[in-house]
Amino acid sequence: MDTVIKAMTGLFFSLLLVFIGVSLITSSLNATRANRVLAGYVDKISCSNYSDDVIAGCKVDAKEQFGGEDPLIVDKLTQKGSNHVKFATATLTYRFQIPVMGLTREHKVEAVIH
């Protein structure tokens, strides 16, 4: 009887370890995806010379992929007295969660657009 209890306890902890490991890997993949998506948006916006239409399209795409109110925020910085954009910053907000551990947080990825 003692062997059965030890075997079940070992099986339980092994399965728990597997579920936590899979959750951590999935969360890491989601964070990596957010970084890559933001890099794509930065390239699009930079190549379009900070076009408002391209920025709006990127915002719509980010909302479809990551949800939330406004997951992509792009701030254009201009010189005083000029309409020419010098550079911009982009911030992508996404949900980071590990379901097995009950952890859910909002994470942000930031990038400078030259």
C-alpha cells in the first residue's frame, strides 16, 4: 500500500511539473510573438515615413491580435514649429498569463522608430 501512495504522489508532482513547464513555455512564446509583431509594426511605420494610414492599420491589426482597448500606442515627436517627424515611439501592450499558477499581467514592449 505504501508503494501505491508513493507512486501516485510521484505521478501527481510529475504532472504538475509538466503543466507548469508547458504554461511557462506558452507564455514565453506569446511574449516573443509580441516582440516580433512590434518589430514588424516599427518597420512598416518607418518605411511609410510615419504615415497616419499605416499607423491606423497597425493599430487595427494589433487590436485584432492582442485585444484590449488600445494595445498599440504610437507617439510621433516633431521639432518645435515644424510638422516633420524626427522619430516616434511605439508601445505594444499584451496580456502575459500563466494559467496553471493563476498569474495574469499586462506587459508592455516599447520601441523607438527612426
